[in-house]
Amino acid sequence: MHEAKKPFTPESLAAHWDCTPRHIRNLVDHEKIPSFRVGKLIRIPAAFVNAKDRGEEWKAPSLKDTETPTAQSGGPTARPDVLPFVPRT
């Protein structure tokens, strides 16, 4: 079985796990599986499904795991892909 890269919809995960989309939505509603929304659309992370298919435990990435420049850590870091905020006058 190949590893998925894109997030699953309830319908695509139901087909993958051979159950109904309603069952997947119930698992999402009861917070038994991780999910996120794009507008009103439900998506299930592919990393979670891949880990479950391999029989592994899945841990959601934490915001603490990412390094974000702050005033306490020495101020903002220059990034070429982000424009600085300039208030309108």
C-alpha cells in the first residue's frame, strides 16, 4: 500500500478503510480521529492515516515544535518570502 500525501475527505477515507463516510464523520465529531476544516469541508491528515495503516501511534505536530521568531527571542528574522507590515497613513 502506498503512502498518501494529500489529506483525506470522509468519503475517501471511508473507501480506504472500507466503512461509511458517516462513520468517519462520527469519529471526527467525537474527536476519535484528528481533522481540520477548510471552510465547511472536513479533512483528515494523511500523516495520521499513513501512521494508522502502519500500525503506529500518531502524534499531532505541536506549535511548540516550530520555531517562530518573537520579541523575546531577539526580534523578527528577515525572511525573503514575507513582506514586513507597513501601516497605512
